[in-house]
Amino acid sequence: MKVLWTREDDVKNGRFRPLSVHYLRAGLDGAGRIVAWQHRVACDEITAFQDPVRYKGGGERDFLAMAGSELRTYDIPNRLSEQLPQQTGIRTSSLRGIGFGPNKFATEAFLDEIAVRHGIDPVDLRLQLLKNTPRGQAVVREVVAMSDYRRARPGRGLGFSFIDYSGTMVAAVA
């Protein structure tokens, strides 16, 4: 026998990926390099519900909600990742890539804003930030070559992103 919830039952009784709001700031030096980074995330706590022992042992930092906000792969000397726990009343739980999805989207979108504001190519900005990560640079360069990213496309634009998820480095052009 297989029992499936209707969509209505799923919405009424299920758990959801937590909502999140992001505040990001960056400091640049005189040469236009990012030297300081702040990423503040306001969202429901997941780890406290799902793994309370790990949550308490980790200083009550929700590692699931904050995953990917630390920017460990990018070479930025001063980084601050902060969590502002919220109680929205929505039943939350782990749903594949809890923090990584929204946190990395916010990070990569903000990097694009910095690149545009300072007249830097988004790919070149990522390569600069990956200067101490040869594998990450190789992934970026290969994706740029495969996608013919540098070719002019009048009337069209391309987006670029990079992520290091659990040691797997991924770059994408869309």
C-alpha cells in the first residue's frame, strides 16, 4: 500500500524550507579588492529542532540555516557571518541544501552588484577571489571556455555563478 498526501494535506501538515532575509555589506580597498564581508541572515532555526544536541554543542549556531554564508572558498581576509534567529511560526525542516541555496544566491547576486558598480567583469571578480584556490579557478576557466562566455551577444546578457558545496566546486553560466 502506498499512501500519498494530497497537495492540500502536504501544505496543511508538512514542513517547509525556512524563509530567509539577507543583509550583505562589503568593504573594498583602494585597488577595488574586497577586503571585508558581512552576511547577516534572518531565518527560522532548523538545527535546534532537528538535531538539538549538535545545535547546543555548536554554540547554538544553526549550521543548516547558515551553510554557505561563511565564504570559505573566496579569499576575503575579514569575514563575518551572522544569524538572527526568527520565530515565524512556520513548521520548518531540512529540504536539500537548506542554507546553501538561499545563502549562495544572495552571495553571488551581491558579488554581481559589486562587479557592476565597480566596472569589473563578474568572472574576473570570482577569479580574483579564488586566487588561493587553483581548483576553483580551473573550474571557472573551464566553464567560461565551454560556454564561450566572453563572446559578445548584442541585446543579450549572461549570468555567472560559482559555488563550493561540500568540497564540490561548481560554476554555471546562464
